[in-house]
Amino acid sequence: MASVPMSGCASASPRRLGPAQAERPARSGPALRSALLAYFSRAGENYYYGGRRNLKVGNTEVLAQKISGLIDCDVYRIEPADPYSDDYAETVARNVREQDGDARPAIAGPLPSIDRYDTVLLGSPIWNVRAPMIMSTFAEGLDVRGKTVVPFTTYAMSGLGTTARDYAASCPGATIAEGLAVRGEEVNDADDAVEAWLQRLRLLAVPPGVARSPSSSPR
């Protein structure tokens, strides 16, 4: 079976939620009362310009850190009950099986309560043109009617893939906002693209280029 380019992610994240609730309320932004940033990330062996390299922190996690460093949000990391292998080929094969079977991989622990959030940012890699199937598990487990869902992805070849269509199906009654797609190999240099995107969405809580105070920095 031919390998399908993927970009993946992992590890520690800004201002995290516990399994079911936030550590503290999010502050208001310009056009925002409250936001949740939820992401799935995989480290280990990843696609890199046609080859492979090992990542200690995955690409989507890096992108999530950049976003949450600029907006007032709570952060929830989506952890699979059955973790994905660090081996690239094994993860490719598992992803193909899950896509072909329209699987809903289980998430470790309870989902967060999103009652107080108006905006939910959903971050993931793109594997074989779409988000990993665990993102469907997460999205379908929430009631996002009347809320805004904002996709962001890291990718090797497919940009946002089918995320807008998939989240529209998984999140009935939600508004699907403009997404952000960053090539995995370029994620460390994506600051300008992230800031411009957040400005277009009117989510930016601090002016571009202005460092946040230590009290509001990611943790």
C-alpha cells in the first residue's frame, strides 16, 4: 500500500482544560465572548518534503500554540484512547482503515463542556485529504448549534482538505468560519499567516507583534 502523506502533532499545550472543564474563564476579545481551541496532534515520525523526520512536538501542536498565544481561549487536547503509533507507515495504514470504515476512534476521558463558548477552533493534521477520524468523534460529541466552528490544519499536500464539508455535516446548526491551513514543514515560520487570519476573523486579542504579559502567556 502506498504511503499517504500526513502531517502530525503532539505534547504540552497552552492554557489547557482539564478533562471536562477549563482551569479559568477566557477573557473577552474584540468580537468574542469566549473561545475553546481543541486540537489533535501526533508527534513521532512524520512526512517531511518527501522524506521522513521525527518530531518531538508535532506540527499541529506548534500551530495551536501560536494561535492560543494570540487569542484569549481555553485549550483542550484531543487524546485518543488508543494512541497512534510513532511509526509513520503504521499510522498511515491505521488511518486508511479508519477512513474506509468511517470509524469513530474513542477519545480518552470526557469531552469538555462547551456551553459558555461562542467559538470553537478545531485543529488537526490532514491525513489523506481529510482530518483524522477522531476529529469526527470529537465534533459529533458536542452540541455546537448557534456557535462558530473555526478549522485549522497542518498538511503535506491537501490544505484544509475536506474539513469545511466534514464539520458542516458533524456540527449541524453551527457556522463554519474561514479556516487556516499551514504546510507542516513551514509551521515554525507561520506567525504572520496566523496573525493575519486571526485579524480577518476578528479574534485577535493583542496587536500583531506585541508580546503578551507573563500572566497571560500560554501555559
